[in-house]
Amino acid sequence: MKKGINQWAFPAGTTFRDIFALAKKYGFQGLELCPDEEGLFPLRPQKEVVQELRSLSQDTGITIRSLATGLFWKYNLASPDLSRREKAKDVTKALVDLAYELSVPSVLIIPGYVHVPWDPSSELVPYGDVLERAKESLEEVLPYAQSAGVTLALENVWNECFLSPLEFASFIDSFESPFVRAHFDTGNVVLFGYPEHWVATLGKRIATVHVKDFKKAVGTLAGFCLPLEGDVHWPEVMQALHNIPYNDYLIAEFIPPYRYSTEALLANLSCNLDILIGLARGGDAKG
């Protein structure tokens, strides 16, 4: 397994040059970049931005492994509002286009949500409707992704649906395509399950892994924490990943970044990922 870091670990406005340099300094081998609707890194960046990213990746030896965006909370692939669904499909296609330009093998997709737990004003969609509309939306964009050779990696996230690994596996299998897989997040299932069980059930459906921890005693967004700081049973999780076997990136996702020192966060995450990889190789959590 290899160490990856998500762009959201860096303060907003950090240049790509600094992101790649710091990632290399602290031993990360891959990056998950996070385009937005507009700003410094829009979904459809100028050619000069794409070229800069390709050059930085080549010069530093750091792979751009995945693309993610927060826009799927704004544009729900399962929304009853047709215009929102269409916009979400446009976002998906833009991610695929960018992944193709950057030779990125997969993009993180939130397949739809019942409700956004931290936003009381967000739309509330019946569970069954989410499953139906998410399937329809993804089936529409899947040929586009397949033609580009880009995998749609669906994330298990706090979207109040796909609460069981069996249900999630069945949903992925329903597409009958190697270009629909899972972007598994270790911390996102702790409130209602065990990540090691999800890994064992999803198996080779897992394309990529987000690594973070969660403190059940907190129980809110504030409960997310660095790996080895929460309630995830890491020896079991890493053994389960080893058994699949999973040999791709462990992408550390931590939001927001440390207030006063990005480098302290990167150093801690890098150290903790080394320990996790050691566990997968039969080591122990003592480092």
C-alpha cells in the first residue's frame, strides 16, 4: 500500500507547487485533488493549469491518484429536482474529463443523499427514491466514464442511505461494470457499523480508500480525527484490506487543516499511515 493525501488537508489558497512540495517532503506518494465550481481550481480548468499539474506530478514523482469534490452536496444525483440532477451529472462528467486529462484512474462520486445531516435546510428525499434516481443518474453517465477509462468510485458517506455493506455491494454490482466501484471511507461507517466488515464485504469492489478515524463518544462531525486517535479497530481493518488484497493508496482525508501548522498535520498523518501500512504487513500498532 502507498500513502496518499487529500488536498483539503492544506489551507485554502495553497498553491499546487506548495502542495506537491509539502506532500513530497512528508513522504506522501499520491494526491487526491479537489476541484470546485469556480476559484483557483475549477472543474474545467485552463489548459495551463492541467499542464502545471502534470509537470508537478512528473517532477516530484507524486501520482495524482483521485479527484473529489464537495459539489455533490450542492447538486444531488438523486434529487427530485431535475435541474439539480442534471447539474450533478454535469459535475460527474467534468470530473471524468479532468481525470482523463490528468491520467487519473478514478473519481470520487457521492451517489446521492436522503438528507445532509449538518444542513437542516437541505432537501429531504425518500430513501427508495434516492436508490432509484441514483441508479438512473449513474447509468446515464457511466458510458461517458467508460469511454474515458475512468472509474466512478462511489463513496460511503454521511448521506443517510447505503447504511449496510451488503446494500452498497449490491448497488455497485447492479451496474455490471468494472467502472463502478467503491471509494471506501474507514471513518464514515463507525456510527452504524464496523469498517473491517465493510472491507470484507466490498472486497475487490474497493477502488480507493479514504483513511480517517472517528470518536463515537463525540458522535458529530467534530468526532472525525486522525487515524489511530478514534474508535476504528485498525489492526482488524488493515488485516481485512490485506486479505482482499488491497495494494493501492491509503488517502488520508482530514478537514479542516490544522489552524497553525500544515506541516504538523502532514507529519502526523504520514507517521500514522506508516504505522497502518506496518499493521497490514503483520506489524503492530506500536510503530
